[in-house]
Amino acid sequence: MLYVAFAAWYFHFSGWVVLTWIVAGVSVTTAGVVEATRTTLPSTTDKKFLKTLEDWLRGQSEIMILIRYSREAGNKSFEFFTSFAALRDRLARLKAGTNVIAFRKRQLPLRGLVDDEFIEKCMRLIPVGSEFLVLETDPRMATQQWMYHHKAGESHDGLQQVLEGLRGRLVAVGEYPPWQKCSPEIISAYVPHEDGSVKVGAY
């Protein structure tokens, strides 16, 4: 439509005709973008999304999800689930615009109480230069998973420093989950608004 308007201008059609075609073109383009957004953004209530999570948990003991909260200054949480019912309940409690990323492959596989042996194991198994994530999983420190603290970094010195500060606590450690990758084993969806629309939030 915009190209038609340009042609009209080029061949000296009247100004109001050109303006009308330009406005119409912009409206059609905008409507197309909005419609594409509504139809392409996956929702956490989609049957396909929920069925995938249910199938994963039916075939393995746990999955991890990354929750990115909209308009909360970059706040996020990493949470493990062994029950689909518990996961579905958690999704239902999230605010509209929240982004949920689920990982089928086991994440943060180094689990245990932080002591000398555990620190040495982490230093040995996490590759030098890779980004790491340390997630506290100690129920004595928080009553809910989304309240667990986590820290990330990119050096072994940083990893050791983080672990030293968590001695005596339960943690899960590993390479930072590849949340930006798109694959059949990493799926993402957004919590819909009350009217059913699905929109990307501000993270």
C-alpha cells in the first residue's frame, strides 16, 4: 500500500489521494504487526505449551523454569519442579506479561551442601571462562522457590568467591542456562492479559 502511495505521488496524483493511501497503508501495516504479535507469541495457557511440560515431567524427575518478571527492574527467578500440578499452579499465579522459559535438559546439576569438597568439584567441572549460575536451594533461607537467591559470573575466581560466601548452605550450581536458545528442549511463553492478549513485557 505504501508503494502505491509513492507511485501516486510520482505520477502527480492529487495530494489528498496520496495522503489517503499513505494513511491506509500505515493502518494496514500496523494492524498486520499487531495481529502477527497476537498469533505468534505463545501463551502459558496454550494447550501445546502445557502438554509439553506435562510430557517432560512424565518422562523425567524434574524440570527447571526461568521466570522473567515484567517491569520489575530485571528481577527473575530459577525454579525446579517435579510435579506438573505444582508447575501449573505456579504459572496460574504469575502476572500478565511475565516470561516463562522451560528447560527439558537437567540444569545446575551440581547439588549439595557447600564445603571444601563441593567447591573443589565445582571448580573442576565448570569450564574456565564459561558463565556460571549459583542458586541457593536451602529451605532454611527462604520458604518459597521464587525467593531463593542466585548469583552469576564468568570467572573461576568469581565462582569460588560466591561459593565461599555460601558455606554450609544447600545450592545448585552449573553453567548458566542457555535461555536465549530456541530448540525443542527449551520453550518459552508469556502470561496472557485478562482479555487473552499476549504481549512481551519489559524485562
